[in-house]
Amino acid sequence: MTRSRLAAALLVALAVAVHAPTLGHPFLLDDGVQIFKNRAVTAGAPLADYFLDRNTTSSRADYNTRSYRPLRNLAFRGIALVAGLRPLAYGIANLLGYAIAALLVLALLRRLVSDGRAAAWAAALWVVLPVHVEPVAYASGLGDLLSLALELGALVVALPLLAGDGKRWRWAASTALAAAAMLTKEMAVTEPALLLLVAVALGGGAWRRRALGWLVVAHGLVAVGYVALRTHVVGAVGEQPLTAAGLRDGLRDAPWLLAHYLWISLAPLGHAASYRVPLPSLTALALTLTGLAAVFAAAWRWRRPVAVGLGWFAVSLAPVLHIVPLATDLADRFALFPTVGLALALAAAIAALRRRAAVAALAGALVVYAAASIVEARAWRSDSLLWRYAVDRQPVGGRAQLEGRAA
């Protein structure tokens, strides 16, 4: 077995070892309204309805004016047809999706960093991040995992085009994968911007190639078409009415939320099913914005791919930073795709450091994060336990308070 195949096999084994304990867990949170109480999943619906009828999204009318994820809903229906409405079947699908995504993360990092060992370490740490427990343990998180794999696939397929490989099938395949990612989860709408960041990280003048421009245009048109279709079906751009005042407040508070996402992405413990983020003071907001800008500027001067990774993290989070109204303050599952950017930043940093000095620290971090993921997964054994954890860890969390009392 070659070294690259061994690394891939070990990565999959690590993902399974950390997350397999959640396979026996029941349906939780909104799995009822989105899966086993949803007639589009339990009884099926005409294929066109999954794309044109918002009521196929869930059994709750208010949810159906917030989300548009037809391919996710079709995946729910497919699992029900093949294996029935069993939590184990959906758990296996989630774990399989996570393992595939891990391999795609490794493939992307290898191409962008050109250091196989650095890419492997960064991918391994990405796999064991405790912030990923929610999308893997939560059956309804299948949409996040599928969208992650599809969007990574779109980027991996496009990379040879940016390096001068003009095979036509790559154009169509990359664009189709990007469209599928958006139809699975709204956050993938930032994919055209990420293409530009990937070209910068790739180096060698990739960002100057004509192929990049045409590819960004193609993916941008797909994104515009997706937003138009979503707005038509759902009846709104965001989860709440879009106003000038809301847009102003969203732009003001986005750095504050971005800093909180960075915190929960890197925190070993303290994750919750519901977060409540207090409004920042002007001083806190100014310090946050200054700190984020300083970190990015330092990374850009030191090693450009590190800055690209940080940019990836920020850009891919844009749809959930409340620039467009959103009902949820923060959610661990929203950090799933953005943390690939942190993995890219880490891989680029490792490649620039003395490996011997870094290995001990990396190994220690791997053990700590893996253990923390296993600890965090214990809360996903039941709804009552999940909400008690949420209340204990963040007593001011609004939804956590209500659900915790009910539990």
C-alpha cells in the first residue's frame, strides 16, 4: 500500500473510530418534522414536487418558509426506501458521508499545499474536531454532509482546469456538483468565491488563467439561478423579512459572530445544541474587528495559503452571519464546511514549520480533540440529555432554556 493510500485509510478509520459510537442514538431535535413525520419522506412525492413544492421540506409550515434543500429531502426519502425509517440507517449514511468528505479534504489539501504529511496531519485534525459531532450525530445533518462532499468535489474536479488541464468534462462536472451542493444546503452559494480563493492558494498564476474566469462565471450563474429558484419556491430571500435596518445591523455584527464561530470551531468542549450570542458593545466590536484584520494581515504576509484558509472560513460563513436574516444565532453544523478553511490554514502552517517540533504538538492536539469529540457525543443519546447539556453550558440560551424545561 502506498503512503497516500495508507493515509487515506487511516483517515477513514479515524473518522469511524471517533463517530461510530453515535450510530445507536435515536432520532433527535427536528428529525421528527424533517424525517419521520414528513410525508415527502415517509410516503414519497412526485419528483418535481421536491424542487417546486416547499411543503416537501418538513411537516411544519414555518420551517418550509426558511429552508430549500430538495436534494437533501430526496436523500432522506432514498434512505427510507432502502432501509426504512430507522435511526441506524441515517446514522450510517451520515458517517459514510463524513468519511467521503474527509477523503476529499485530504485530496484538496494535498493539491493546495504540496506537502503530503502536512495535508494528512491537517485532515486528521479536521476529522476529530468536536464541532463536527452535531452534523454527524444528528440525522437531519445529512444535508450538511452531502453539501460538504458535493462542494468539495466541485473544487477538486476544477483544480486541474486551473493548472492548465482543459478537459471539457471537468467544466460540466464541476458546475453540476456546485449546483447539487447548493440544492442540498444553502450555504454552498458561496462556492464561486471559494473558487477564486482556491486559485490564489494554488499559486503558479492559476488566478490569472482564463479558465478560472469562465469557471467562476459558470458557477456564479448557477448560484444566481439557485437563489432565484429558492426565493420563488420558499417565498423569501432569508428566514426573516429582509430590511435595510436588518442589513445594516447584520453587517455591523458579522465580525462578532465570525469570532464566535472561530471559538466554537476550535473549542474542545462546551458545545451545545443551541447558542445565544449577546449583542456586542462598540468596544468589543471594534476590538474583534481589529483582531480579525490583524490576524489575516499577518497570515497574508507570512504565508499566503494560510490567509486563504482564513478567508475561506470567513467567506463560507457569510450566509449564516445574519447579513441575511437568520433565526439561529450559531450552530455547530454551520461550521462544518468553513472548518475546511482552517484545515487549509493549518496545513500551510505545518508545511512552513520544522516538522520535528510540530509533530508532538499535533499528536497531542489530535488526542485531545478525539477524546473531546467522544465526550461531546454523549449528549446526543437523547433529547432530554442534549437539552440539559445545552442549559448547563449556556444558561442564557433561549431555545435551550425552553427545551430543557420540557425535558
